Amino acid sequence: MFQGEHTNNMDGKGRVNIPASFRDVLQKSYAQASITIARDPQTPCLRAYPLQEWKRLLARVSARPSNDRIVQAFKRTVISSAQECCPDKQGRVLISQTLRGYAGIVKSTVFAGSVDTFEIWDGSAWAAQLASSLALLQNQDLDF
């Protein structure tokens, strides 16, 4: 399970280290290091999927009618942006300029665990999103 927040800096070439704890989850729970990184359609961040979770998502999308406008929009937004990555020996992945641009990632990068996937944020955007999420959750009766 991916959990926790980790901050790393992206280098000038667009490479960033995946947190060691996330690499451990990939090896122990998924038996591989490879991930697919794609746009998150609802927030200005990237979502990283272990290959097994990515295939599960593709199966769910494929089961829906291909002429459904939401399915088409999802394919155009998420599937078209997908980039398969395998960390190098230092645990780094290269994030394409297109994906970095979408998420506004320049240097400071936050990895946020999200159970079976993880998010990749620009540091400033994460701080704003976290403040918004905390405000939303205040005074809510969370029963989970």
C-alpha cells in the first residue's frame, strides 16, 4: 500500500527519485519496479500506477461503450498521456515534458500515497491542494 508524503527535487532533465518506500511497495506487493505515469483527470497532478493496477484500469475502461463521451474524454486525457517508466539504478524516473507541464512540476516534487497508486505533485500545488482538502474535511463526520 502506498502511503505517506515524500518530497524530492527534480533535476534539470526531468528525472526524479521515487521514494524508497514506494519502490519497496512496488517490489514486495507487485513484484516489479515498472510504473505507468499519466495525467490525473480531476486534479493538476500525475498519477502513478503499478502495472497490475494500470491493466485493471484499462480493463474497466475497455468494458465501457467506446462511444460513451466520458470514456472518450478519459481516453484522450489519461490513456493518451500514459508513459511507462522503470526506475534506473538510483531509483529515478524521467517524466516527460508534457506530463511535467500538465502538473506544473518545475523542481520541488511531492509524492503522495493513495493506497494502490500514488500521486506526483508540484510542491506548491500540493501545498494548496492539501489546504483545500483539509478545509473540505473539517467538520465532516468521517465514518471510515
